[in-house]
Amino acid sequence: METGKIANQTIAFQKNLFENTFSAMSMVQDQTEKMTNSFLTQLPWVNEDGKKAVSDAVKMYKEARDNFKKAVDDGFAKMEEMFVQK
């Protein structure tokens, strides 16, 4: 019984740690996107194709970031499920 409680506390701690780290990483990436877009609008020699390439890359990394978050959340859910007290 005590082992299950310790396991659940450990999983909750790791989940909280991941959430905070992921949130910080997302904020940095979003801020970098804003900064990049600001630079691109101010640079006259960057054409629309270049801006579209950057925009496509941003969409791709946001999708990958969301997929990663979902996979980790699913993993935590499965771990929590394994240690449910019966």
C-alpha cells in the first residue's frame, strides 16, 4: 500500500516537473517565433517565399510540440493507471 502511494507521488512530481518545463520551453519558442516574424517584416530582401518557408517551419514545430506533449501525457496517464490502488 505504501509503495503505491510513493509511486503516485513520484509520478505526480514528475508530471508537474514536465508540465512546468514544457510550459517554459513553449514560451521560449513562441517568443522566438514573434521575434523572427518581427525581423522578417523589417528585412526588405526577404521575399514571400522565404517568409512562407519560415511560417511552414513554425507550423511544423508547433505540431511536433503538440504531438510530443500528447504522447507524454498519455504515458503519464498509463503510469497513473498502473498504480491505481485496487
